[in-house]
Amino acid sequence: MSTTATAPLDRVQTLTPWRMRHELRAAWIVWKRELIRFVRQPARIVTGLVQPILFLFVLGTGLTSLVGETGGLDYRKFIFPGVLAMSVLTTAIFSAVSIVWDREFGFLREMLVAPVGRASLVIGKTLGGTAVATIQGSIMLVLAPFIGVRVTALVVVEVVAASALMAFGLTAFGVFVASRMQKIESFQVIMQFLLMPMLFLSGALFPITGLPTWLSVITKLDPVAYAIDPIRRVFFAAQDLPAVALVRFGGGVEWFGHVLPVGAEVLVLIVFSLVFLVLSIRSFGKTD
Amino acid sequence: MKHEQNREPAVEATQLSKRFGDLDAVKGVDLEVGSGEIYAFLGPNGAGKTTTINMLCTLLRPTSGWASVAGHDVVKERRAVRSKIGLVFQDRTLDDQLTAEENLAFHATLYGLSKEDIGDRISSVLSMVGLANRRKDLVGTFSGGMARRLEIARGLMHAPQVLFLDEPTIGLDPQTRARIWEDVRRLREEEGVTIFMTTHYMDEAEYADRIAIIDHGAIVATDTPTALKGRVGLDTVRLATADDTWAVHSLTAAGFEADAGEDGVIVRVPYGEAAVPALIANVGVPVRLVSVHRPTLDDVFMHFTGRKIREEAESNGSAMARRFAAMQRRR
């Protein structure tokens, strides 16, 4: 096996309890590093709130005066779940792509040379990004009272859970993208070609039902769409909305003319997450 | 070598080679480093030092040849090798947003140290490099020299058998470089760790027990600093005289190996200082100035490669080497 593709670190080693514990602790410390870095940058947390606030209070207020209310639901209330999800999306992707910085500053090499499996490092990193993005998204809940969105304990629990799943999938996706990137300059590319399209096509800013076919097809390819709909349903369920508003704004992703139930959307997200988690692990195995 | 013990070699390589495309970066390196030895790879940029280190550290798969580190094959037992080596890279690889302690704990956890051991070990490695009082400080506030010492401490966290230092003092001021060398020699005493390092600073290679001179991907000489100097040969005595031609005549007649150089007569003798009285007595013309030059590692490098090491590092020919080094850093 001279010059062939890199073999697993040690293909014959068995997963002893000691080794398992070592791998788990490795994943844990990578996860912990993400959180330490997150709380050490309060400025980043605050900056992360600026964009959603602009969307919610500037764009939202402006468009509300243009389109008015439908059945007691103004535009700001409609985009609130989307803006929360946007916060999760941005944080997850940027947290994942910080691997490129780690590569640039050599810290990635320090991790890759350690006697641990790549899977542990990737899982730790992904769960770290998941935690950070979930926290950042959940902070958005404090803005709810300002636009008259009612938040119950159940909403908090469900939103945190949905955000976590969404964050996990998007971080896994981001880690995969980062594993293929060599340079920080590619960051702009990420912004233009990933973040903005994913946001615009997700249904965060307008309902994705009743769109022209070409646009409707593209929205179905956006993983964020499958995450925003469950989050929006959680909010809507707590708002006592009239039927007319639910019909106009409540539609989720449709497949073959049928609206997907939340369970199916969650399943899509889980599959998406796992696929990219596996791809990331494989991708790092090759960067040797 | 007082540190060499009667154990298996810490690092061993046979015909180790690496080819990138049509570039032979390392061409059949043979080496053997004893346990507890400080072994230095001396060579210009692009000579194959980092490529060799990367192969020994399992970061790069050899194209051909064989190597073992701490008794494990670098291809077949990568994980075992990795757990027994410490690595200090050429570039800074710390997380500036973590404290010194957090950086060390991160490393130790990846290397499987238990939580209880980590705290104690952090204290001892930090005091070994004189950073005990900076334990809780963010690494972003560290100077280049401190960061480098912290990286050495980190490389030692898991008590490796072999510590690889790739250009450990590059870009540091002379005082800091001396300080790092003190640390390295002390930790060899205290930890008994084998040190495999690369450098292109001539003066630093003298700190090593043994030096391998590497050029164009091949080792051209291996020995102790003293022996290498001995192999380069004789001391040179330079005499500035009133009449150099006459001086050469009379010295040659007296049995010395003398030539007229640009600014004086050059005489090659086994031991320069001792020969000065005899030279003066035999030269036959007034002498204005005498200087004795013993071979340095610069001369050693020159002798074995035909070039000065620093010229090579800066010449155009190293553009390839630099591109190549950048390529490796990205790995």
C-alpha cells in the first residue's frame, strides 16, 4: 500500500473501551473549544444580532406598511421565525467555515496529527457549531415581545430543538464545504453563493407556496426550507391566528402536490445532516 | 555521545524517499538517531528537511523506503507513532483565543491524557519553559518567543519519546533563540526525550550531538559537530606581509602549504595557533597581521555542498523551494 490513497489511521485497531473514551473526550474538547471561543467574543454575539434586527425592524416594518396585514398577521410576525432561522444559518455556516482559519493558522494541523480518529474531530467540531448556532438563534426569542409574537414555554422548547437540528445539518454541510476550501478568500464566495441563496430560497422572507414552477423547484433543494417550516409552525400554533392567515402564510414544502408533514421535514433534515457529516469525515480523511 | 543508550534507535530510516510529481524532494535518506540524542538536520530551504520530518511524523506517506519512530513503522503503525511523538511546526499553531493552559489541555485531551494527569503535567511543562506565571493568559498576548516556548511545552505534554522541532528558532531574535536552546537541552536532561530538529542556522547546529547535512534531498554527511569540522580539515592562517610572493616562497621552502591569496598569504596547518611562531620565524619578510581561522559549520556546509548555506536560501533557485514549502504548510 505504498502510494495509494491514505489508509485509515489504523485499520486493524479495535474499539476498546479505553479507545472509545479517548475518542469521546477528543470530540468533547473540540466541542468545548468552539464554545470557549464563542463566549470570549461577546462582540460577535452582538454583531450577529444586527442583521436579524435590520430584517425584522427595518425591512419588516417597511414591508408591513406596503403589504398590510392579512387576517391579523403582519409581515414582521411572518418573517420572525425566518429571521430566527437566518441567525442559526449564518452562525452555523460561519462557525463551520472557521476551519479554514484553523487551516490557515496551522491549528488544524495540530489537531490532525493527534492520535485520534478524524470522525471524533469532525463530530466535535460539528456539535460545537451546532451548540453555538442554537444559542445564537435562541437569543432571537428575546425580540419576540417587541413585535407582538407570543412565546410560551412549549415554543421555547420546540424552537430550541428545531434550531438545534437545523444547526447540526448546516454545520455539517459547512464543515464539508470548509474541508474542500484552502483559502480565506473563498469566504466571499461562500457568502454570495451559499448563504444568500440558501436564505432567499428558504421561505424565510416570503411563503414558498404558490410560486412559479421554476422557483418552486429550486426552493425544494434548499435544506433551510425544511427547517424554517417547522419553526414557523411552532410559532403560528401559539398565536391564535385566523384560518385565512394560516392558509396564506402557513404552507410548507410541497412534494408532488402534497404539503410535507413536519415529521417528513425533520426526516429530510436528519438525512441531510448525516450525509454531510459522513462526507465531512471522509473529506478530512483525505486531506492528510 | 554520552546520551546514547543501549536501546533501539529512536528514529531509523532506510532509503526513505518522497517524490512530488517529477520533483525528487527526498532521495533515499538513511539515518539512525539514538535514544536521548539531539540530532540536527542542517540544510538550506528546500533541501528536503521538512519533507523528511513530515514523513517521519506520518503526515506524509513516503514514495519508497522505510522508517520507524519510537519502534513503530511510520506507514503501518501511524497511530502508534503519533502517540509517541511531539511535534513543533515551523509556523505558529496555537489558538490565540485560548489561554496557555487551555491550549495545553486541548492537546493533552487529544492525546488521551486523563483529566487528573493533565493539570499536573501543565504545571511541569510550563515551568520547564519558564511560562508558569502566564498559565491563565490568552496566547494572543504572547510574543513570538513565548509562543514558541509554549509550543515546545505543548509538544511535551504527552511525554513523547521523540520531539520533532522543525526550524524551532526561525524568525526569532538571537537572545530568544539562545533561550530556546537552553530549554531544549534542559528538557533533554529532565525528560530524556530524543530531539530531532531541523535548522538552517549554522551556529545552532552546534548545540546538537550529531548533525546530518542535507542538500538536494540527500544526506551528504553525518557526524558530531567537532568531527564534521575535523573532516573539513585544516585551520587556515592568514599572514599579511610586506612581500607576499617572497613569503610564499620561503614558507613553501620551509615545508608549509602556502598560497598567495587576495589579501595575504594563506597557510593550511593542522593547528593554527600553535603554528604561528614557526610561520613568523620562517616567513623571512616583515609580517603586518596574522589571523587564524578554524573551520566553522559554515565551512563544513561549504565543503560538502560547494555553497554557502545562506546564499542558497536567498538565491533565485529557491523559488521552487519556497513554493514547495508553502505547499507543505498547507497540508
